[in-house]
Amino acid sequence: QRRVCWRCSSRGGWRSTGNSCAFCASRYAWRTRALCALARQGEEDKKDDAPPPIALVHGLFGTGKSTLLAAIIIGVHALGDESESAGRRRPRLLLCAATNVAVDSVLTKLLGLGFSSFTRVGALRRIAKEVLPYSTHAAGSECASKSSAQRSAQRANADAERALNEELAASPNARDAACLRSAIADIKAGRMNARTRSLKIVHVLATTCASSTCLTAGADTDAAPTALKWQGRGRGGGR
């Protein structure tokens, strides 16, 4: 019986030890080395009384890494309210992870804590159902002209509505069906387009690492969101 990689579900390429395929082993090892190098560089560059510019949080399954990240987001958002009242620029946060499941895991934690002041960007079919009411696609946000942005958004809305209707027809779960109906209603009412137009000013933005570079490209340096990167399999595990 061939082994299955726990990261990508691949059944081939077993040139490494452990339960990861060779591709995942090399990819995640490279990310770990890069993060450690950034941490060492930050320690060398920072002043004696300055906090480190990057933090690595390690832990076993179920030790509270996602909960910690959710608490950090809520805390920074609360500090933003104080900054605005004092006339200072409000901090923005970019939450990104390698997979859609990992992103939605943290957002589900936030919803469970009563926090919903975020916008999730991605392919709607790959987003967790309970996060759909706070989601949008980025179609049209990168277009140069207003007319091309509208056409791109219209096509994306039609494709998204068709995909969500297909999922709704096949969904046996009443809770998932309610979330899908809410997302379809948002598309028809234009609320999803409003979320797309507000991507450059939203306080907490969540997406995958692959999409994060597209969303922040060309943004004002001072207004660009601070990145919170989360590397993990999903619910528990990882860094």
C-alpha cells in the first residue's frame, strides 16, 4: 500500500523520511529556513530596547496557536480604535496561510469569539461555508479602468453565483445551505462588490499566501497591511 502525504495527499515521490512527500519536505523546509533567517536578521538589526520584528510560534496539535492568533487580531483591532480616536493612522492586518483551510480555521475562531470585522478574499467554492457571508473575490480590484473593473466583476459574480447555486443544490446540511443562500443574496444585492471595492481600506484582510502578493501589490507602503502568516495543515498543527 502506497503512503499518502499528510500535507498534499500525494501518493508519489517518496524520497524523504517521515510522512511527507519529497516536494512538501523541501518546500516546507525552505520556508522554515527563510523564517529562521528573518528572525536572526531581526535580532541582529534591532536595538536593545526594541521588540523583535518577527515572532515564530511553535506548538503541538491543539495547543492554542490558532486561538492565540485570533486573540492577537482582536487586540490589534481594538488598539486601532484607540489610534483613530487619537488621530493616528489605524493599523491594518493581512492574515495569510498556505491553504484555504488554514485561513478559514483562524477566521472560524474569530467568529466564535464574536469578531467579524474582516474580509475574506478567495475562490468562493473553496471558502468555508460559515465564512462566506464575510467573503468576496478580488475580480476587478486590479483593473486599470472603471469599465473594465465592472465587466470583470460582473463575470466573476455570474460565475460565483452559478457555482454557489450548484453547491446549494447538492448541500444536505441546513447550516451550510443557509450560508450559501446568504452569499448568493450578497452577490445579487451588490454587497459582495462593495467588499471588493473596500479591499484597500479594510482593517483585517484574510487570504492565501499565493493571493496576498496580488492584493498588496502597488499599495501605499504606510497603508499596506501588516502580514500575519500562518503555516499549518488547517485545524491544529504547523507554525
